[in-house]
Amino acid sequence: MKIDYIPPGPYDALMESDLRKIEKSLPATPRSALEANLLWMVEHELDDPDYYGPRILAMSLKLGV
């Protein structure tokens, strides 16, 4: 069995709090992109209702639809 060494990348040392700071500094996602994402999830909900159901509900409430 051959195991390749993969050196740690620059993101491996980031803590969860660092990722939250980065996420907050990003520009807001356009509403049209959120709506497109919601429609895509609705189309695929039957594939995995336990996964998509809560996410669809959360995004619907966020968008007010």
C-alpha cells in the first residue's frame, strides 16, 4: 500500500472562529442566487427529504416565501 504525504495547506490551521470572521467579511449573497438555490433544493427534495426538508424550510423563512 502506497501512502502519499499531503502537506498541510494554509486553511488547515484556521479555527472555526477564523472562518466565521471570513464569512462575515464576504459580501451578501444576492437574493436571486438564494432563490435559485431554493428552487434547486425543492427539485431535489425527493432524493433526500431528511436532508433537504429542513434546509428548504430555513431558506424559505429567511427569504419570506
